[in-house]
Amino acid sequence: MTPGLLIAAPRSGSGKTTITLGLLRAFTRMGIRVQPFKSGPDYIDPAFQQAASRRPSFNLDSWAMDRGRIVDIAGRCDAELLLAEGVMGLFDGAPAHGEAGTGSSADIAALFGWPVVLVMDVSGQSQSAAAIASGFRTLRSDIVMAGVILNHVASERHERMIRVAMEEAGIAVLGAIPRSAELGLPERHLGLVQAAEQADLDGTIDRMADIVAAHVDISAIRAAARPGMKREHGAVPAMAPPGQRVAIAQDQAFSFTYAHLLSDWRSAGAEILPFSPLADEAPAGDADAVWLPGGYPELHAARIAQAHHFLSGLRRHARDRPVHGECGGYMVLGEALIDAQGQVHAMAGLLGLVTSFAERRLHLGYRRARLLASMGGMPAGALLNGHEFHYSTIVEQPDGPLAFVTDAEGHAVASTGSHRGTVTGSFFHLIASASEVVS
């Protein structure tokens, strides 16, 4: 299999995303076909990775996906180098084991045998950084650390002190990025401001690559990559498409789609028909199914409420064909969405759901759902793995529950979704089919 590496960190906010983007663009500018991946359930970072590498980024998730599914996704890519970005801290994951692990970045590194490059924010410390790196190197015997990249280095003296301590600990320093280097990206309540919304994103990523190339040993990073597990023989269950012609909302309000699901649907012969509700486009009239992904409809609620062509086309389709909404898409299928200022915006009215951002409350975590009604081509009784991440609250939810939903530890959660006729919706973001018995 193609050589790979995993870029991780001790915690969120260490700089792994921007350093990963810089590395992807630097390798791409060198003419190296580098394939990006993102560990865990994330829609936003993969869009930046695609912009940096000019290749779709795929998620690898050890809680939601079984081992064969993970290896199959990674094995599809025609590349010279695989570069995966971790999630949170290297060992952070769910409190209970899922399909192939807890969802931690360490699980992915261990499964493939990919060495780990640890990005460390060393502000406010010096030699102690070596103790932290040593602990990360030894906590799991199935993890190999290639070395560290020091971020937010204050001075040459600061860097020298850390390098000496790392050398004494036997840990390679693969780069040191000064504190003054501008590597940040703007954020909002669900993470980074989306790639499509960033002005001069290409120029921003180029500047990241310039900084990384100037302060990181790119050759050493590439040389540290190791071949992973070979793609396994035999069919790996993929997600069936909701129809052979699937109309999918795609714009700044509806952007949270997983690349592996779209790839599955296309492999099954489905045609993907994108449309933009923000541009008041209706779904294709001859589509078999409509899929409204999650995103940020709360930031565009007034515009969506006035998108009469979109809403009438959606209602027309729902008379005799399936419509499904995930998270933000679910909210748009409801009666109304109340924005952060308390303004009520009428939505499609295909479900009785009313949601509000006036009083934000975080809902976050892995979810396992057993369908109580058919959803997007999947029959009642199907068991699915996914993720929930939103700040909206439910004001009204009068329709029948779509699924029985539990968290990573098997505890029932209130986010059951709902269904009415051909219309289904849930705050659950689908990732993969689930096993009846999880190891």
C-alpha cells in the first residue's frame, strides 16, 4: 500500500490543521500526488484539505466504520503519499469501543502502521515539551512516532532548549515554526469558517505552505512515511444510494457531505444531481430522491424562507418520492427555524419540527440508530452509525420518531428524528452501517 503518515497533536488548537494544509500544498507543488484523509467525523476540514491537495479528502473513523471499511476507503486512492489529519488529541475518542476502536486518531495510525508526526504548541514551556512527547510515544505500544513539529516557538533560544531536550529523549524534531508565523483560520460555532466562504483561500493555503516549507524538513516528513495495510479481498459493504438519481443540496447552507458516501452512491451507479437552495434552485424534477445535508441554514434562514422555487419544488417532490434531511437539512424540512435573534422563519413544512438557536445548547457525540421507518432507501430495522453535532434546540417535534438512537455507550438519546409520509429527517449524520454486535 502507499506510504502514509498521521499528523496529530496532544490537544485541539495545537495547529495540526493548518500545518497539515501547509504540508498538503507543499507536496502538491512539488508534483507529489498526496491523498488527504481526516480521522473522525468532520465535514469542514476535508474541504480545506481538498482545496490544498486538489483531491477529495476521505474520513476514516474507527468508531463508526469497521476495519474492512476503513482499509477499503484508504485503498481506493491512486497516490504517492497518504497524509491523514488527526482529531482532537492523538488518543482522544469515544468513552466506549465502537466498530474498530474508539474513534481516536491513534486507532487509525495503529491500524495502518502509519508513523505519527506530533504537532506541539510549545508556548509557555520549553524542556517539558520533551516529557509530553515521550508520554505520547510510549502510551500505546502499537503507535510509532516519527517525530514532532514545534509550533509557536518564541525565539532561537527557546527552540534550542526544546531541541536539546528532545534529542536527549530520542525524539526527532522535524520542524519548528515561529510564534509570529500567521497560520490561523477564522472560526465559528461548528469549527472553521467553511472553505467555500474564505476569501482568497488558495492564497492563504499557499502562504501556509511557504511557512511550512521554510520551517519544516519536508524531505524528512516524506521519508518517515511507511506503507500501510493492504486492501483486503472480498466485498466490503457500502452504503446503498437513496435512488439512482439523487438530488443533493450543495451550497454554503448545505455542505456537510461525506466523500465516501457520495463515492459509494456513484459506485452503485447513482447519478448525483447537485442544486443550490440559496440560489432558489429546485431539486431535479426527475430525481428519485432528494437529500438535504447538514450545514449552516441558521445563517441563511431568511434567504431560505424566501426561496419559493426551491421550497415549492421540494414539496412537489415529497408528494410521491423520498426526501431526507440531516441536521441542518432536517431543520429546513420543518415548520419553522428560529434564529439566534429570536426571529421566526417559515421553512418547508414537510415535517412539524420547530427548532431554535435563540438558546444555544451543544449536542455532540457518536450515535447508533435503529430505523423505525424506511429512510433514504434503507428499510426499517436497519442499524446505522453516525454523529450528532449542533447547537439548536427542539421546540416542537410532533411527528413519529424515525429511529431509536443511542450514544457511544448505548444510552438512549432524545434526538430520534421524525418522519411523515415520504419525508424523513434527523440530527443524525450518517457515516456507515453498524454491526449488530460491536466488539
